[in-house]
Amino acid sequence: ELYILKGMAAADPLVKENFRLYKFQNWKETEKIYPESRDFFEKAAGFGLTKGYSHGTRLPVSSEGSMFSFAGDSVELLPRTERIIQILVPHLHQALLSVIHRRPLVALPHLTPREIEILKWIGAGKSSWEASIILGISESTVNFHIKKIMDKLSVGSRTQAIGIAVKAGLVDLGIP
């Protein structure tokens, strides 16, 4: 709260470094690069923020960048920790953008209205047979559509197809 109220982002060397390079940062190393920010790091230490790592990213086609920080005494700087953060941050960035812009996390290939309708019923827990009765089509036609959906989405199961459709906002796991 104090950070936001006092506009400390403008003085934060981690933020400066992040939006300059968009790479993994060990807070201790960044502190060495910005000795003039000793005051800032002392204030952070007063809140228990002494050991941590930050990493930012932006998409090549977008000017929107983000920064994620991970702090705590139990987080050890190991090559594995750094790699996990490097892998995780682009996904967090995508999720953040989808929330900010209210857009799907994934771009879907074109699905027909019938395919979306079938996805909704399958997502609601209906079997192919039950969906066929509800939609007034044969069970083999439902299975044909499910196979086409799985091919279009490049997935190996109905569950994966439903997961992608939910992320994209096509299916609400409530009432279809």
C-alpha cells in the first residue's frame, strides 16, 4: 500500500532494470548495480523484502510489459529456480493480459456453432449418447463432431478440448 501511495515504482531499481532488459534479476545483484538506491533497499528490508527474484517479459508483437517478483527466505538461487521462473513468467504475462483485456488466453481455430454446442454439452458432463438425444442427432454424429473438434484443437482427449474451450470463454461449466 505504501509502495503505491508513495509512487515508489518510479524509484524502484528493480522496475527500472526490468523494463530496460526484461530478464531474470537477483535482487542482491540489482542492488549492487544501483548503489544510489541504497535507501530504497533499506525500506524494502524493513518490510522483510531482502531476498528475492524478479523477471519481466513482453510479447514480441506487443509493447505491453510486465514484471513478476518472487520473495522469501526459503527461495534459494539455484539454476533450477532461475529456469523455473524463466519458464513461468511468460505464462503469467499471458494470463495477466487476458484479465486486463478480457480476452481469451488461447487463440482458437474456427469452430462451428454446432461444434461449440456439442462442447458445451460435453463440458456439462453429458455423454455422446446424452448429447445426441438433447440435440436430436445420432450418437455417431456427435462423436464425428468431437473428433473434428479434437483435431482442430490438436488435443488427445475430450477433457483437453473442454479445458481449452473454458480458457477461451466458449464454454461455461455451469448451464450450457
